[in-house]
Amino acid sequence: MRYFQPERALIAPAMREERRRELDAMLRHLPQRRDDRLPAHAPLSLEARFHRTIVNIRQDVQRAKDVQTTHILRWLRS
């Protein structure tokens, strides 16, 4: 059986408010921490980002082809 604890009822709202303030502080610091971890390179131009995207797509396609070829070769050997 649970007993009513009036002191807990008085403390709970204050604890919730304190936790909410701590969470707000943590969430405000996240972008700053993320920026601190990222390299301090200059932002890439649109052309450079486009080129990087093309290179990444080519690598992904080649990787998929390699996987597919491996599966086909295994199938032919069996």
C-alpha cells in the first residue's frame, strides 16, 4: 500500500523545474559542442559540393557492383 508523502508532493514541482532548466542548458550547449568538434575548414562552394556528391555516388555504385559481382561469382562456382 502506498502512503501519501506530503513532503514529496512539495518537492516534486521544484525538482521538475530544476531538471527542466538543466535540460535546457544542455540543449543550448549541444550546437556549440558540435561546432567545436567539427573541423574549422571553410565552407565548400556549390561546385565543390556537387563534385563531392558525384564522387560519392560513383563510389557507392562501384561498391554495389562489386557486391553483386561477388554474389554472381559465388553462384557460378556452386
